Amino acid sequence: MKSRRILSALCIGVFCFLGTTTLSHAGEPGKLLMETIDKGLVVLKDPSLKGDEKIQERRQKLWKEISPIFNFEEMSKRALGQHWKNRTPDERKEFVELFTNIMKDAYIGKTDTYSGEKIVLIGEKQDNHYATIQTKLITNKNTEVSVEYNMLNNPGEWKIYDVIIEGVSLVNNYRSQFNNILIKSSYKELVQKIKEKKGKEETAKK
């Protein structure tokens, strides 16, 4: 349940509105984050993509715009934690694909709930190849939620590798869930559980 709450806040944060005044004060990673959000908003506000019959087209275009800012391999590696080093190249490739799909389903499934939430850039810290973009999400009920985006510059591109919602790490949350399964089960069983969950979700959508 905790991961669902985090993802809900995360999804709102990614698709919220950023004022142009914050863009002028942002460094390279912060500017990239906000520009990506703006691209996502163009899709969400496109009149030609409104309506239930346009859901799949809208979601595909939205994912195309926002997915490049994520480093899914780094996220997958951190989410699997100590178990990553024992994986073969093929296993790592498969896990990255599975984790990417988890993120895609979580994000895209929330886009239809967007209703004009706003986010304010609070601060930005850079240390060599790492950066933290500190923001505050303001809901329509004036509730404030702290959202931090951790970004990594490698190789030559700033990309998100973790998001912190009210002090709770998205990646750490998944790592805890995966580790709890791996303590009692094998890696193959973890992969099977992820695939089964994905299958059930797809069946439920039909």
C-alpha cells in the first residue's frame, strides 16, 4: 500500500504545472526536468487526445515524452540491490524491462486523474555527477507534499534514478519488497511473481 501512495504522489508530481519563473532559476538537471514536464502537459492538454476512445493513444504519446528522462537501468539496479551483482547479462536485461514496465504502468495509469496540480521548485543541489531537485507539490486543496528527484549524469545526460516523496524513496520501497520475496524465494520466483502480477493487471483491463 505504501508503494501505491508513493507512486500516486510521484505521478502527480511528474505531470504537474511548473511556472516559467522557476525555469529561469533552474540549473541544467532542473531545467531538463521541467521541460520534460511541459512536454507531458502538451499531451495531456491536447484536445485531439481527449476522451476514453483516445486513452491508449494519449498514454503512448505521454510515455514517449517523459520516459527518456528516467535511467531505468540504474533504477532497476538499485531496486534489486545486492541481488543485482549475481545476475547474468540476460537476467539483468530482463529485469530492467520488467521494472520499466512497472514504472510505465504506474505512471500512465494515473494520467487521467490530472486536474491542474502545481509544483514549485524549492532548490537544486549538484555534486559532480549527481543532482537533487527539491520541489513542493501543491494540490487543489492547498495540501503540500515534498518531492525530490535524484538525478545522475552518465554519460553526459541527466536522468532520474530515484524519487523521494515525503522522505520515502521510491527505489528503496521496491528494494524492500523485492528483498522480502528473495529472502524466502529464488530470483526466478521473483521474476515469475512480477510477470504474473503484470498478467493479472492486463487481464483486468480487458
